[in-house]
Amino acid sequence: MRPTQWIKNGFVFMPLIFSGRLLVQDDLTRVLYMCAAFCLVSSATYVLNDYLDLEQDKVHPVKRKRPLASGEISVTAALALMGVLAVAAALVLLLAVRDPLYGAFALLAYVTLQVVYSVKLKDVVILDVLTIATGFLLRVLAGAAVISVGVSSWLILCTFSVATFLALGKRRHEVVILCDDAVCHRPVLENYSVQLLDQLLQVTTTSTFIFYCLYSVISSPGDGWQHEKMIFTIPMVTYGIFRYMYLIYQKEDGGSPTAMLLTDPPLLICAIVWLILCIGIIYYPVP
């Protein structure tokens, strides 16, 4: 079920925070339910992915220790768990939204994308990375749908750009650590080289930084509040990007961005301080 990966579902909270409605109890409750639904359904897709990647995971130095790849859990038990998680996600979703069809569409789009990714798109160069990034974007859109707020175009650009950045870092790590076994683990890696991924990372690093700077200066919460002071969060974002690049290039890390966030104290502190600054600026403005 990979509960450590649930931190990705925190993107569901972005529209709630940046729309200025974090302190609205009803909205917060609904977003919490939506986040729980995403945790359940993402775990179901992880089970499906592990089932489909069973043979490839056996040659991966880390993934071969997963329950299915190691033989600790049978295929039948894993698929049964997947079904239970999917049903539980549907039940939780009913608690999350005023209009079940509205929220269900966003969650269903995410599930469909993950299934298509597991079956086909993970083997298509470039599209595999963009599919991962789109999954993060759907989380943001689901968070907006559940409380019926619009999503800033800048928030969409920032989300998609940073998610692409993280996905490329993950691919680079796989190419570097697996070397000759890379293709056996993930066939699409045959189409990637360290040089290509480095160039793509440079593009996404630059776009992520520019998009966030523009977002912090131009955008404003949904009710019209001006919050130009968001510019003071740019140093934290800059440090976070540079720290991640340092871990990728100097420490040869990046296989799991969520694991890096949870195990690298400077990166974790940076994320926490950034979040505190954002909430403080938006909800407790200083004249």
C-alpha cells in the first residue's frame, strides 16, 4: 500500500490553502475525506502496478524486497486487497463532496490515468514522465472540485512543472543505479540517458522557479485578497529546488522524492517553513 507515498496526496490541500478557505471547517472536512479517498485508491493502483511489474521488480535492488516481488504475499491476496481498497475509496468519496458526480469525476480520471499508465504509458518515453505529473495535477483539481473553487492557472503551471521535475529526477536515479539492468527493470529506460535527463531537468528546474515566482507575485487567493508578500516564500522554494538538485547529482539520490522529503532533514525543514510562511501570509496578513 506504500503509506509513505500518501504524502503526495497533500497536493489535494493546495486549492484549500491558497483559496483562503483553510479555516472553513466544512471545506476542510471535505478535503480531508477526498485526501483519504486518494490515499486508498492510490494504494489500490500501487498493488496493480506491483502485480504488473512483478518480474521487473525482481531485478531491482530495492523493489525486489516488496511483498509481491519477494513472494511474501500471494497474487490472489494482493488482488483481493486492491478490490477492498477501491471499494473503500468509493465509500469515503461519498462523504467528501456535495455533488458526488463532481468529485467522482476527478477521482475516476486519476484512477483511469494510473491504470493506463501501469498497462501502457509507463513504457512510452516522455509520456511516462508527463503521466506522473498529470497525476499530481489531478490531485489539485480534485481538491478544488470538492470545495467548488476555481484553480489559478499559475497553480496548475507550478504543480505540473514541479511534478515533472520530480519525475525526471526519479528516472535519472533509476538509470544511474541500475546501469545495465535498467532495461530489465523498466523497458522505457532504454530510451533515456543521463545526458538527456540532465537537459530535461535543466528545463523543468528553470520553468518551476519562474512559474512559482510569477505565481507568488501575480496570483491572489480566490476571494480577491492581494498577497504580494508571497514573494518572501521564494527563497524557501529556491533552496528546496537547489537541495533536491544537490541530492540528485552529489548524493545520486532521487529514486523516491517522498522518501527524500521524509529522510532529508534540510529538505523537510524547508518544506515545513514554506508551508508555515504561506499560511501566515494568506491567513494572518500584516499591514
